[in-house]
Amino acid sequence: MKAYIVEKDRLRHNIDVVKKKADGKAIYAVLKGNGYGLGMLPFAHELRDNGISRFAVTEPADALKLRLAGFIDEEILVMRSTADERDIADILEAKAVATIGSYEAAVVLGGMAEKRGEVVEAHIKVDTGMGRYGFRKNEVEKILSIFRFLPKIAVTGMYSHSNLAFSKKSTADEQLAELLSVADAVRAAGFDPGCVHFANSAFLFGHDFSKTNAVRIGSAFVGRVAGRGAAALQPVGHAMATVTEVRWLEPGCTVGYGAAWRAKNPTRVAIVQFGYSDGFKLSRDRDIFRFRDKLRYLFSDCKLLLSRRRITVTVNGKRAQVLGHIGMVHCVLNVTKLPCEVGDEVIFDVNPIYASPLLERIYE
């Protein structure tokens, strides 16, 4: 047996921390990536049970899933600007709030809403550095054209997203100021930008967002976000699997691919059907290679070279070393000095976003 366990008490604790930090601002709970790996629907139910009634997704199909699961009256923001008619059809069917990041997307959205005889709510996305979706600050006239010429679109919000909230405080604050300046320009033209929001989880801790109306939070709920003040959060979730076999290895026996570990003494090992395909020791690969990034990688590797780091898991409340390479669906543990039998539960520290979607999510 194996599963991903979500500790509800820790999740509720993080929700309370976020509410306190938000200081009365509206909270959009971000459910992208299958609810940050916690399972979108059970995560959403837990959030709603604890007073969160606004949600944000990236896939229009996820908005439909939420509606079909009983989230009828809650606001659902689709955080992806799109001119794809199939996506827009899902947004309209779900009665979700669309994101508009280009005039082209606005025209298609407004046209489809008009054909259905509906008015669709939308938030305007401003690009302050992410480079994915959104109007640039010098495209205010395009934004105003939505208010002036597309009557089937009701603009109820405006937002942006910081790509530097976790590292460059001053630049992140400048990005917020850029969003606020665009919102002010809309007001000066006689229109209402609606709910203005900018703060993500990293921005929530350590930045001033008092001039906005809402925050958008995802990783802070999961308790895996860096930043000052984030220390109050608790990591939510761990993986578990059971021991399938216990055996002794003689001196000279090897473990795993590449024979990376060899027994020097008689060693009692536990075999657990849990590996990298389940999310154990997976992480994002290095994907930026500027000179300063290469120096950072080199420094990190030097620290690893000088350390005596070992990968461990928990068996019956005790730490057990993982031997050799972790396999696709198995790992081997040294339990020579530990009480361990077939069927015993093994606890793995796995970030839920990397946990296999095939693992059952159990809330307890």
C-alpha cells in the first residue's frame, strides 16, 4: 500500500496564518497543478470549509470540474488569457471569471459571450515581468478599448504576478507600483478596474500590499514557500508506503543500479515499493545557465561534496538510511538496528507537487 497523506490540522493552521497575514483582504486560493499536488477537489473542499470562497485555476476545464463538484456560488478565476474558442467555451459554461491579457483574447471572448446572449466577467492581466500573459504598461489604450467597445465583457478585476517577490524586494515592489499605475490610468479615464490583486505567496510575506484588494495564495497553504514570516507555516503532506520484504545481505552484496552501495558488514534491509516514479527525491532540473547561476550551482555542488549527507526516511519513528540509487518503483532501507517487519509503514518527505498523481490523496 502507498498513498499521499495530507495532514488537515497543518493545512488548517496554514489557512489561519494566511488569513491573518492577508489582514482582511479577499483571498483567492490557487488550485493549479492539481491543487499543488494535494488533489484539487479535496483541497478546494477543505479550503471552503475553512472560509475560503474564491478560487483560481489555470485550466478552464478545472473550472468546470469545480462546478460539477458542487462549487456553484464560489467565484472561480481562470488565470490564463486565451483566444482559443474551446477554452472560452469552457469558461462561459462554467460561468467563471476570464483573464484577458491581450485585445485579441478580449475580442474573441466578447464575441462568444454576445452569441450566447451573456455578459462574462473578466479580470485584466498586466504583464510586469513574467512575459507570459498580459498588457504592458504602455498599452493602456488597448485596455480602455475593452471598456469602451466590448459591452458583453464586465471587467471586475485587474492583476499581475511578480517573478521576483522571493528574491528582489525593491524590484517586486516596483512591479506592484506598475500595476497600480495602470489601474489609476483606468480610473482617470472614467472606468473601474475592480478588484486589484498582486500578492502571491512569496509577496504576502515581507511586502506591503495594502493598496490592493486581494491576494492570490497557493504554496503558502501547502507550507512550502520561502520568505520572512513564512516560518509560521507548516509543510503539509507526506507520502507513505509499506515494507514489502525484509532480508539480510552478506558482506560484498550490492544494492540498486550501478552497484552504488556495497555491504561491508551483514546488513538487514527493508524493501519498499516506492521510488522516483512516485515522486521520491524528484526536483526541478536546472534550467537557467547565466554566469551567476553557474557559480551558484558550483557552490552548491561543492557544499554537497564536502557534506556527509544521507537520504533517510522514517520507519516506526526512527530514521533509516536509503541504500544505493532510488529505483523507479522501489527503494532499499538499512534497518539493521531498527525494529522493522513486513507491513510496517514508512514515511517519505515528498513535496506534493512532485508526488505522482496516481498516489491516492488521503486527508486525515
